[in-house]
Amino acid sequence: MSRHQCVKNSHVLLILALFAVLVRPATAGIIVPASYTATTGQGWAEGGTWNYFDDTGVQLTDGIYGVDNWTANLGYGNAQEWVGWITVNPTLTFAFNSPVTVNKVSIDFARAEPGAGIYLPTQVTIGGVAFALSGAELADQTRGTLEFVGSWTGNSLSVEITTRGRNWVFVDEVQFSAVPEPAHWAGASGLGLVVFCLHRRWRMQRNRPQQGSR
Ligand SMILES: [Ca+2]
Ligand SMILES: [Ca+2]
């Protein structure tokens, strides 16, 4: 590549790289499922204080979270934000509008062991890939998001949750992240070439014979 071509290409790529960075939306990488099906939440019938149903049919993907005190009434009733199971190992199957590649599944759980008997699961199986949990990933009496990293491609993705013995498992949100967008990598490689060309330009200037010295 000639010096002229290098400088010219570096200018074009610098503009493309900056554009790629600027046009990336704040939510890039997050994939919202079109719909999902889930094992029906449980409650009174299984000895719960309240019913821990999916009250709206979209509670697991609505962006609304419970708080550390799982019993809290945030305006819609005690523990309304949670979906809970105790006598079944629930399966959640998420559907996407088109084939996607998911590389991270984030599941928000509650842990409240004494009295309430809400434990983290022993295992989460995502698209056939099993993740074992110790049960101590979250501090007791808190809620928090656990991240499961892998690579799953398709129109749908299943999440199977195995309860810890005969104890409740509580989930309020499931989120999916995609691999970085191609524009991101194009931008990164463009910036790399810009750096290469600028370094080459600096080296050529440094090696140029000096004039006027006596
Ligand atoms: Ca939610
Ligand atoms: Ca609920």
C-alpha cells in the first residue's frame, strides 16, 4: 500500500469507524424475545403466602424487577413482580422474530432462605447446556442477576431451572445479549489501520533527510 493510499484509506476508515461508534444505540446487543411460554407459576395451592404467577404474561421480559425484600408491595401487591415455583422444575421457552445468536443469558433471582425458603436453583440448563450453581452466588436476603455465557443460535431458546430440593425458586426477569454487531468490528479494524498508517507516516517523516544544517 503506497503512502498516498494509506493516508487516503485511513481518512475514509477513520470516518467509518467514528460513524460506527456514534450510530451504535445504547441498547445494542440486547435482544428482546417476541414471546415466551413458561411453566405456570405456583402459590397458595403449594403453601405459598401469595400467588407467584406470571400476572401479565410478560413479567419475565418487561424490564421490571423486584427488590431485595421479595415481599415488598411496589404498587401492585406483595411480591407481584416475582414468578415462583416449588414442586416443579420450570421450563421457559423464548421465541425470537428471526434467528439470533445469543451469547449471554441474564436471569434475575431472589434468595431468602430462612422462613421464606427461596433458594437459588441447583442447575440452569440453557439450550441444552447445563450450568451448576452452588446456591451462594447471591447474598441471602437479596435479589440479583446471574449471567450465563455461551453461544446459542436459533429462533428460540429454552431455559430449564432445577429447584434446590423442595424449595421455592423466584425469577423476575430474563434478558438476552447478542454477539457484538458487525459494524463494531469493522470500526475496530478501521481504527487499527488508521493507527498503522499514522505510525508509518511518522516513521517516514522521522527518516527524511534533514535540510539546512551546516
Ligand atoms: Ca419482570
Ligand atoms: Ca407475579
